[in-house]
Amino acid sequence: IELPDTRTNFFGDTLNAPIIMAPVAAHGLANVNAEKASAKGVARFGTIYTASSYASCTLEEIRAAGGEQAPQWFQFYMSKDDGIIGIFWRWRNAMVPKRLF
């Protein structure tokens, strides 16, 4: 195949490749720009970024870094602490991801 086309449609989004960035927590331990840098890179590549409940940045910061049109998902972890669940849920509502896991 000389010029393969890796684009695909997934849940209504056109992706440059059938790749989704899995949720990974605490990017801030490895880079000062944390998940903001990852979301920006994934958006430039043209695929889906999945934010973790335990991100180093807020979901608003991740959303802004990736761009409003970039498809983003959110992985929701349950917690025994209702206060933390409330924070996650407010983040999720602010981000309005297409998918919630």
C-alpha cells in the first residue's frame, strides 16, 4: 500500500488514526505542563485524549489546552469520599466530555 489512509470515524469523531490516549494520572510528576501538554499534543495529532480522575491539572485546564473542538473523554473513578466524587462530577460537567468512563 503506497499511501495508506489511517483516518477513521469513532463515536462521531473523525480521527487521524485509530488511536486513543489512555487515561494516565499525575503527568505533573514528569513534566511541569502535565496533562495540558499531553492534551495539546494529542489534539495536534488528531485523536482522542482521555483525562484521568487523578490528573495533575483541572479538567478546565486540560480542555483549554486541547482546544474546544478536540475530542476528549473522562475516566471517572469512584471514591469512598463523597466530597471527591462531587469535585470529579463538577469537573466533568465543566469539561463536557463526549464520553464518560
